[in-house]
Amino acid sequence: MTLAPTFAQDDTEQQAQEPIAERAILIENVNIFDGKKDAIKANHHVLVINQQIKKISDKSINYQGQLIRINGKGYTLMPGLIESHGHLAIVDNLSNLKHHFDWVEIGVRQAAMAKSWLLDGFTTVRDVGGPTMGLKRSIDAGVVPGPRIYPSGAIISQTSGHGDIRERTDRHPYLESESDEHMQRLGYYYIADGVPQVLAATRNNLRNGATQIKIMAGGGNGSEFDPIDSLQFRPQEMKAIVDAAKDWDTYVAAHVFYPKQINRFIDAGGMSLEHAPAINEATMKKVVNKGVFIAMQMNGLSKELRDSPFNPPYAKAGIIEIQKDSKDFIKLVKQYKPKMVFATDALGDVETQTKQRRFELYERARIFGNFETLKSATSVAGELMLLTNRRNPYKLGKLGVIEQGAYADLLLVAGNPLADISLLGANKQWIDAESPQPIDTIKVIIKDGRIIKNILRYEDENN
């Protein structure tokens, strides 16, 4: 399946061959959504130098030097989108990963997955579980196209936790003699019990390049043998993980559903709640007071998830249970306005994840409105990325905003996504299509100051 036209690599290749001191792009005649305010700045011009936004002006910008000039035609320039709960390495269902895929197939599919996210306008992905460090390094080196990645590495789970996806007949990696379990060897998860083991797992992830740590602090539907309401990790284990991450100047994210799971994690110093749909009012107040982020996907509350054929047979009862217990989530978010980021928890092949992320934009906008949805996927998510502090691999500027000094991760959209979010792929017709089509209303994609896609240029040539 082809999701977009060929990359506009000739622009950057031409620049690389020319003996100029800096790489420059001038985007003229655009309206700007800055990622922070529910407003459009009309008739502006933006100068990009190398990786960053150098100047934003409502007057023409005079630049002395060679540059790439883009006539924005009055379209909307906005920050690249940020996915805050991705799984780029879960490229098929868990059964295929566990029993049929080797490293080569997983690597090839990861590269295709990364490209598909980028071509849908997502210039950054926080990956919250799986072996994506090598993918990140390959993207940063320019070997394959893809978004910036903030990798967590292997999910850390207790025995019989949500990350323990062994079958009953599989040996335990520590309690029994055989420790070469396939998924753990590939780097999808660590099963760790007690303070020494959880410290070793945390430190090994950090050693391998994790920018933050992801743990399983409660049950879930994707694992067969742990009840969704179960408390996972003792307080001392959780505190040890958080302290080890803080020693490296970063933070911990946790899979949680229920208040008792959420409170234990926050009390240990955790800063990012993955899901948390059954949160109650007292716990929501605590989340807001401590500045904790919530990465909850609206797909998790939808009829589409409950009826999805992608779910394993044992998952449906748990989905029904958690959706029933999450009836107050939307009301509490609207009332208390926590720092909620865009999150899909998308799993599966390229086509499946494409449909999931487009549905998430659509469903979130239906519930919270276009601006809150776009802000959650831009400036609020950019703030979450900054929690990585010295472990942040992208230190030159902010992400998720259009302002001077920010990274030049930009989308040029034919129309106003604040008024019509379907311009970013949140279109029910596209979501329901048998094979997702490229989003032709995203005319230009720039990441790290380099043009990734520019179909304006081809449209101009054909007119």
C-alpha cells in the first residue's frame, strides 16, 4: 500500500551539494496555528534556518542567501503532530510477533510503520514499549524516513502483570532454568520482581537509550492472566523504578486504569498516566495539582474498540468492564482540564495503525472539539517531551509549537484544521475505507528543517 507520493528528497540533496553556510526555507503567505491558542494568525511569513524557526513576521522577510521558497497560498501552517502513546514495534498481532516474526521482518515493518506515521503528519512519536532504539538511531542518521522517536525500550512488568504475555506453558525467565523467551529477547518486555530486578530492568533500558521508562502498574485486556483491576508492583518496587529514572534525570510512565493504581503510581513520583479512564474526582484533582500528564485514547471508550475483530478472544469482557467503569472520564477531563496528550495506543500493521490514528483524531475532536484535540497533539505533547530533561535527544528547541527557536517540524494544510479537522485525515469516509489513502490536504511536511513532502510543487508544475 502506498500512503503518499515519493519523498521530495531532491530539495535536500541539492542543498547538500551546494557550498552554502546554512540551509534555509522561506514559507510565504500562510495563516498560522501556533499549537497553543485557539486562533489563526493571518498573512504571515516564516523563515527556517537549518533545524529551527528563525523568524516569524506579518511582513515580507528578506533573506540574503540561497533558499527554498514555498508559496503557502493562504493555507494553514501548523506544528507537526505528536503521538504520545505509540507502539512502532508492535507491527502485527502479539501472536505473530511471538511465534512467527524474526528481527529482520520486524525491522523492515518498523521502518514502513515509521514512514506511514510521518506521512500522516506525525513528526514525533513517544514510543511506550518495544525495541525501537535502533529505529530511532536509523531515522536520526537519515537511513530511513520517520518521526522523531522518544523510546521507552522494553516494558517493565511484574510476574503476572499486564506486560507478562507468556502463555501458561512458557517458562519464567528468572524462576525457571530457561530465560531465552522470544519476546523478552527481542526487547518487548522485561518481567521483573523485587527491587533488585526492577532496578536492573530500568537501568538496562536507560543504558540502551530509553528517554523515559514505561511500567505496567495495573491489569489490562491485552494480557490473558491478570485482572484489569489488579494492583501491580509493590510501592517499594515502583519507588525504586521512579528513583532510578530520576537519577538519570527523566521520568516514568505507567499503564493504569483505576484510582488505586493511579494513586500508588503518583505517590511514587510517576508523571505520565497511560490510559487512566476509570479515574475518580479525588484522583483527578490530585493529577492536576501535581501536574501529571494523561495519555488516554478515546478509542478505548468507543464501541469500535469493543467490537474490533483485532482483539484477542479473552479481551472483550475486560473492555466491556472498563468502559462501564469509565463513564465519568470525559466529564472529569472537561471539568478539571488536566494535561491530556494525544494518544492512540495503535497496534498492528501499517494499515491498521493508520486507521486507528485517523479514528482517534476524529473521535477526540467529536468529544472535545478541534482546538483541544490539536493542542493535545502539539503544544501539550511538546511539554510532555520536555520531562525527559537531560535524556532529551532533541535539545535545540521546543516541539509542538510555531515560535522563534522552535524545531522546524511543520505542516502546511490546505484549509483551516481548527475549523475542519478532517483536513488531517480525521474523515470517517477515509477511516472506513478498505485501504487508507494519502492525506492530500497536507500539502507540505517539514521535519527538522528538511522538506519531507511537497505536493504543492507538483501541483504548480501541472497547472
